[in-house]
Amino acid sequence: MLVVLAYVVLGLMLGVLLCLAWWNWGPPLANAAQPFRPEIARACVECHKKATPGIYADWMRSRHAAAKVSCLHCHQAGSDDPDLDRSHAKVFQKGDNPWSKSEYMTPISGVVSPKDCSRCHPDEAKQYSVSKHANTLQIIWTIDPWLNFGLNSGLERVNGCFHCHGTVLKQDKNGRLDPMTWPNVGVGRLNLDGSKGSCAACHTRHRFSVAEARKPDTCGQCHLGPDHPQIEIWNESKHGAIYHSEGAKWNFAAAPGTWTPGVDYRTPTCAACHMSGSGKVLTTHDVTERLSWELQAPLTIRPQDFKPWPAKSSWQEERAKMQAVCQQCHSEEWVKSHYAQMDGVIQDYNEVYLKPTKAKLDELYAKGLMPKDAFFKSPLWNEFYELWHHEGRRARMGAAMMAPDYSWWHGFYECKKRFVKFHEEADRLIKDNKKAYVAPNFPGATGNTTKPPQIFIPKK
């Protein structure tokens, strides 16, 4: 009995020592080759408390601060790291403040990447790395005519497409980031250390709040507008209506893996359906999971058939996961009936609207009445584009997330108008053997068409 008691006491003492070590030293440094120096960590905090009080306030209220994760743990860099910010040393000059002595100079990186975060969050970083979010730059450079044909300018891209999709970060010899690539927290950003993405896209710095990432407004930063109006669709749905009525009372701050429907929240947000653990379905940072259709594609296809980034699992397996999430609040019959309706909408869109219109466009190509590179320069081509890219997506996504106004008035009703307009003009051109109008000069078509080699690896 005494031996057992001795082991228990020894175990408790070891546990206390480990906790104290963590409290005093924190998690692994951003650069393990550098020794941890508490005085430097304190210097960072004291300096930024005055220089950037907003950053300091966010950090002080974060779980990072409670766990003694300092600025240094995330930002420290090695002297030969590719993301080293050499200009930062100029901040630490004698006399600036009591902490900024010359011996406290330390190399840092201004950009914290998923590779940095992976030291404490390895599973999340690994899941994120294989998602469509992290690899969205490769996806859009594979299929997007705006980029591949240089139809928008560099500034239009940086302030539009790349704001959500991410930039390829660049810096000068002094470590200053190129303003055409930074600031940026795009989900597919290519970082200087070779990693992809930005955890701050959803867990904004320097609070890095799990509660914030669970709320729909976070996803709605990018998933909005005429071409991917998920936030507007969700707001109209019954889920959104209930959230806006009583969501302020829900517990969004539950520990990871414990956020429970019916306990912490009543109806799901984007994260609850696509990422959070629910019942037997485990939490994931790969938003590519749980999808059984590619609703954004011109012709709706299964995720494993999406050539730019094919899913590694079957759609049946992923549908079962999503249905299991739904069944935390709905009956099996309710869930399967909803999916039957959604599948019917997809078949209707594919067969009635997209396929006949694509066939007519191909006929125009074949007869030489429209060049195959008429992207956005021909009003008739734009009619085809918006049929699937705008109305068609709204019809399908509205059905998937139960927003009737988006499925009908913003969706199929507009599809009908676009369908009639396109076919009327196309039939007239074919009858008269007349070429479609193509603008001789297209504004802002100055974008670089070279695929970034870091994100585009040709298939062998």
C-alpha cells in the first residue's frame, strides 16, 4: 500500500513539475534551433504593449496568453530562414524602452504560417494541408480564365481574388514583404517557408478564438456574393433564422471536440456542419470532407471527379458523415428526404439548363461563330458563364441549405431568363451564319499569366 502511495505522490510531483515547466517555458519555439530566453519574450510583450496596444489586448485575452504562448513562440525565426524579417532588428535599439536592449535582438518572421502552428496543432495543420482551402491557389490557376488569360490586373487580383484565395508571398533582401502580396490571410496563401494557407483566415490574430471561427460571419467573409452566396443562403434558412433570434445565448467557446448540438447550440453554423465534431463524426479542418456534390462546378459532379482537386474518399462515405451530423437534430427520414430533393434539383439543373446550353456553345465554337478564347470579351459567352457561375450555383446551393428564395427567385427563375436569352442569340447567329461580338479591347487585361511554380507542379 505504501509503495502504491509513493508512486501516486511521485506521479503528482512529476505532473506538477511538467506543468510548471510549461508555464515558465511554454510550447516549442517557432525555431527550435534558438534557445528560449524569457527576457526576450517579456521584451516583445512590453514593447508591443505600447507600440501595438490592440495586438497586446487581443493576445492578453487569448488562450495563448493563458498557456504562456508568447510572441516569440510563434514569430521567432532562424538567422537563415526564408521568412526572416531582418528589418525587425532595427526596432530593438538602446534607449527605446527599458526592455529594448541590444542583447535582446532576436530574428523573427512577421508571417506566422500553418507550419509554425503545427508544432502545437499537428492534426489540424495536417488536415488543413490536404483541403481545398489550403490548395485553392493551385485549383484556380488550373481552371480560372481570369488568371490563365490575364484578363484582370495585378491590383484587381490582390484586392479581389487573392484576398480570399491567397497570395504567393514575396519579400526583399531586407525581409520586407512585397505590398503586392502582403497583407494577406487568404486560405490558400503560399508562405515563404513553403507551407500553404493561413490559420488566421478563420482564427484571426491575435485572439485566435475558436468561438469566432465557429460563427457564420467568419465564413461569410469569403463565401458571399452572386457566385458563392453561402452566407446569404444560410441567413435565409431556418438554421440562420434561429441563430439570429437566439444565437447570442449559445456557448461558442466550448473546448475543441466538446461543442455539442442541443447543449451548446440549437442549430448549426457553417462550422458545425462542415468541420466540427458531432455525435460519432470527428472534428476536421479539411472542409473538403462531408461533401457529396461539387455544387460550384459548371456541371455538378462528384467530389472524386473534380479534376483540379479530386477527393480521396467516396462521396457515399462523406455523405454518410454529413447525414450523421444532420441526424443529431433531425430524424433519418427527414434527412434522407432532404437529400432526395437536393439530388433532384441537381439532376434538373444538369439536364435541363447546363447541358443544352453547353451543347449550343460548342456548336458556336464548331461553326467558327465564337472563338474558344472569348472569355468575358463576348456578351454571349458571359450569358453562358453566369448561367452556371451565378444563377446555377444559387439554385443548387439554395436547395442544399434550404433557402427557397435563393433556389427559386435568385436561382432557377434567373436560370430560365438567362437560358432563353442565350439560346435566342445563339440560334440567331447560327441561322444568319454571323459571328458573335467579341470586344477588341478588354479593360484591365494586364495580369501575369505565368503559373507560380511553387503552387503548380505539372503532372508527369
